[in-house]
Amino acid sequence: MSRVTGFLVAGAILVGATGLAVFMVSQRPEPERVPPPSQVPFAITAPAQAGEGAIPVFGAGTVRPRAEIDIAAEVSGKVVWVDPAFQSGGRVREGQVLFRIDDVDYRRQVEKARANVALQRVEVLKAREEAQVARKQYEQFKERQAESGEASEASPLALWQPQLEAAEAALARDGATLAETELNLARTAIKAPFSGVVRTESVDVGQFVAAGRGVARLYASDAVEVVVPLSDREAALVPGLWDLRAGDGNRDVGVHVVADYGGRRYRWDGYVDRVEGALDEQTRTLDVIVRVPEPYRSGAGEGDDRERGDADPGAGGPPLLVGKFVDVELEGIAPDAWFRIRRPALRTGNEVWVVHTEKVTIVPVTVLQRKDDEVYVTGAIEAGDAAIVGGLQVATEGMAVRSGAAGAP
């Protein structure tokens, strides 16, 4: 091949490669145009929810009996009968006989005391007759002395006054002895002082029991109590707390007691009965005493259509057992306007950052109560305001932001 032909071939290859390159460049896709990122910060928001009525005050505590006592016989003797219900977990009613003590000896003592009273009544009658006779004889003697010009006073012994007083005193003594023996006889039947539940018992037929020695423990079943520790800020939300007096029947401050049972929550209605008169030295809290009547009535299941506390006792719900740890919701004060916000929306200094027309507004608030992920506040907030719960660490009044709603808590 000549040199000219070689140059021509090389030139043709160069031209073809150049053309192919130009073609390929002309066919390449246009690069996607991405706008520069926005310099306006993004905020995550959640709406503020307006509350109605009383603010709930939340607490917790352990159920304890309203009253709990030791059962003991007031006389000694051998047990001859025990009620089948008188055992651990048994329920008894007021005045029910729990067990009986052998009363043979006590009946004999009553019979002896009655005989002594009968004999002493005879002695009193004799002394009265003797006193009447002595008085008549003295009157006759006094008349004869008056005729003769002599006068003297009869001694009390002559008139049988001390003898009569001694006979009457002996009758009173024997009467008291009779009353005591009858009382001891009645005490051989040990009765329940109130309706309740037997916590423990250690008595059986044939056992000898000593007077005053406890053989069982009984607690009242008509009501239970829950001790709810509250901070002074929380206690201030309970209306009329310091006006309450124990046992005065004031039920103005309503309470809902909630307990878990078998994976479900049940509710009972109660009321604030009283408050302890001093702070707990260790926790610096006030102990508010909540009373729940009829704890052995089935609780209403959470979410039931039944009215609060109006559960069907035969629906199989549990009773409110002593020793159960429960959540308590007290009816607090009722401000004109209060709101619930997510806990992250509350900022340092008790402030809430609210987004209005894509700008931040800083709103001071007063914290009333905290519960799980919610905070109860008052302030210049409106229902539905978008409170910032995330995305911003620093904000200023009027700062422009972009916002989006947060998911459920």
C-alpha cells in the first residue's frame, strides 16, 4: 500500500470516529435539574386539643381496707362450733356468729347468780319489814316520851337503816354479778362486728382459745381506700381539698379507680374522703385518701357502653381487691379554657412554639398536669393550633418554617 493510501485510510477512520463521537454526544439525555435545598427549617407539629369541664388529676396507689381488726374471744373456753364461712377468704355479715365456745360453765354461773339475786331480794324484803316495824315502835315510844316530858332520838341501828342499806347494796352487788355472768354467757358466741372478708383465721372445733388472744383477722367489705400521693401542685388542682373532713359523707370530689385484670381494664367510682395533715418527709407529697364504696361489686370494663360504675354484678367482672395497685383519676378544677398538648411541645421555660401561617409564635403557658405523653396547660392557645413537637431545636418569634403533621403518639 502506498503512503497516500495509508493517509487516506487514517483520515477516514479519524473522521468516522469524530462523527460517531459527535453523534453519541448529541444523543445523550439531558441531566435532571434539581432545585437547591430550601434554607427554611422544617418543623413537625401536632394539634393542641381543647379540654372541657374538670381537669383530671392523675395518681396511683394500693388498695387497703377501710377498717381491719383482729377477732378475739372475750372469754376463755373450748371451741364447739365454727361457721363454715369463717375461713380465709370467706365473707361474713355484721352480727353473724363466727364460732361458739362451750357455754356449760357460763350457764351454771348464771344460774348461781340468779339464785343469789333471788335470795338477796328476800333479805331486802325482810330488812324493809323490820325497818317498818322499828319505825312504828319508835313512833309509839316517842309519843309516850312526849307525854312524860322526856325526848330522845333513836339510833339508826334501832330503826334498821344500816341493815336495809346493806341488804339493798348486797342485792345490787348480786345483780351486777348476774349481769356480768349473763354477759359472759353471751360472749361465748363470737360475732362479726361488721360485714367483711376474713383475711386469716386459726381456729377450729376442739381448740381452746384464751380471752383477748387474736384468732383471725377481718377487714370491712363495704368500702376500701386508696392512698394517692400528690405533689403540692397536683393537690392544688383538687377543689375544696382542705375543706374535706373524714367521714362527713362529702362526695363532691369524684374519683375513677382503674385496675388491670386479665389483660383488660376495669373501673370503679369513688370520692375523695380526706387528706393527711402533713407532708410525707421522704417523698414530700401529700397523701390524699380516696374511698371506693362497694368494692366487691364488679367493675365496669373500660370502653363499655354502660354508665360509669353501673356494671352488671353478674357480668363476671372482678372485685376491687385489697392489695391491688390501681390508677386513680380525680376530678380537678374546671378552668374556663385548658388544652392538652404532646409532651415534646412543652419547651424550657414553660413555652409552646405554635406555627401560624408558616411562622413561629412563642406562647407562654401554665402547666397544670402531666400524664404519659400529654401535658395539660392553660394559656393563649386555641383549639387546633399546630404546636411544634420536633424538627426544631431553636426558634425565634416570627421565624419562617415549613411544617408537617406528626404521627400518632
